[in-house]
Amino acid sequence: MIDSNKLKKLLIGGAALLLLALAWALPASGFLNPYVVQILMYVGINMILTLSLNLVNGYMGEFSVGHAGFMGIGAYAASILTVWVLPRAWAPWAFPAVLAAGGLAAAS
């Protein structure tokens, strides 16, 4: 029998993987309108910034003014990779890898 905490973690991890797969497959398949994809990307970017500010300001009680700078560095690195390094045909499929690379650039 699986413990309820382990089951909860397994379900949350599975849901996160499913959402990641959907975020990767839906824009690349052409099923959604490009305008809707752009709006969903803006919503996701703002959710990431809001959650990180909530973590630092709300839970840890520290005031941080560097979030916008780190977000800008990550966005700049991701856009350079998307526009200048990768071929345009790869952009929908390489989006998760480009996001991870932008996060690594902002973290360093």
C-alpha cells in the first residue's frame, strides 16, 4: 500500500509532467491560435515572476529588488538562443530547452 504523502507527491509530479508535455505539444501542433499561444506565454511568464516574488517576500520575509534584472537576463538569453542560434523551424519544439537555458543564464 502506498502512503498518502507519497501518493500525493506522485500525483503532483505526474500532473506537472502532463502540463509540461501539453505546454510543449500544443503550440507546436498548431492546434491553438498563435495569439492564444502568445497570451498563454505572457501569463506563464508573469506567473513565474509572481511565484518567485511570493517565495522571497512572503515566505522568507526578505525584500528583493533583483527579480526584474534576473528575469531580464534570462529573457535576453532565451531570445538570443531562439532568434540567432536555433533554426526557426525548431523554435516550437526547443522552447522548453531554451527556457531552461535562460534560467541557467539568469542563475549564473
